[in-house]
Amino acid sequence: MTLREFTCLIPAYNEAERIGGVLAAIAGHKDLQHVIVINDGSTDQTGQVASAFGVMVLTTSGNLGKTGALAFGLGHVKTSHIVLLDADLLGLTALDVTRLIAPVLEGQAVASISLRGNAPRLWRMIGLDYISGERALPFDLLKPHLASLNSLPRFGFEVFLNRLLIKTERLVAIVPFDHVASPYKATKLGFWRGARADALMNRDILMTVSRPEILSHISTLSRSSPR
């Protein structure tokens, strides 16, 4: 079997309260060769909290947004594969990360995508969260596109990645994260700021792909997942 090694990338903006829980779950993980936190211009103690775990911490010049932060981090990857995790996850365990990596490590799927326990009800009914931030995949999939990532909207990364995954015409594994949650923006930012952040995220998604393409992504990825 081809050697597969994984670098975990965690983009983080003002997540000092939560990123420690994520890093505690992956500290010393047997399937991760490297962990990189991209401190995306945080104004709180995110960078200091991450540094205390002994991981590589990259700090951007200003707040680039999720796509820009990941593009910056991807430029430092040396392994064959990557794992993407959001910095605000609640309830994440080392076993969850093992299960996310396993289908890719064992060659059962080209990539894996999590389905969190607090994902919108519709996504749980369908069996796919098409913008989930927890993924494992080959780095070669993104390498030819690193320069173009910087031209994407701040929150266009996941749907752009969906497009690349679908082009491979290979299986994508959906991994249930039943007890893992990502706080809603309204919880973190307050109702109005959270609503605005959600609206801006949805705008960025639609600037990256059209509504018909989103529906195509959902249909194709949910059908391609091994059951």
C-alpha cells in the first residue's frame, strides 16, 4: 500500500475558548505527522493557546478569511495527505479523527467528510453536510490550485473542494460525528452579528458555485459515499 502521511490544518480566528479542546483531541495522534494552526489575524489569545500544545502556529497578516488562511497553511504542507478541522468544534475526540482518516488511509475512498451531530436537520436527513469543515484528502488534489485559492471568496473553500472531489469520480466517505458540534454563529457572535456572518458566508458560497451546481454536488457526493 502506498505510504500515506497526514498534516492537520486548523484555520482559527478568535477561537481561544475552543481551540484547546480540538488540539487536545489530536495531540500525539498516531495518524497525524504534523499539525498546523493558521492564526488568522486573531485579536484574542488563539495563537498563544495553540502554541502551548507545541504545534506549528502560522500567523497571517490581517484576517484573510477561511479560504485565505487555508491557502496560507497549505503552502507549508509536505505530506501526501491533509486533514482539515475547524477550530471551534465541541466534543471532538481522537477516535473521531481516526475514523475521519481511516477510509482515506486504507484506500477505501479518495476523501472523507464529517457529518456533525448538530448539522442542519436537512443535511442529516440527506446524509451529507456539503460545507463541512472536517475532511481528509490527498494533498495532490489541491496542489495545482494553490495560487487560485487566493482569488476565491473568504468562505468559498469547501464548495470549490467539492468540485475537485467530484472530478476524481472516486468514492467519498461520509463519516458520522454524532456527538461533535460546531457552535452556531449566533451563539458565538450574538443574534444579529451571527445572522450577518451567515448571510456573508452564503453569499461567498454562491459567488463560488451556482445554486444548480450546489444541488449537483449534494446529489453526487451523497450517492458516491460507500455505505
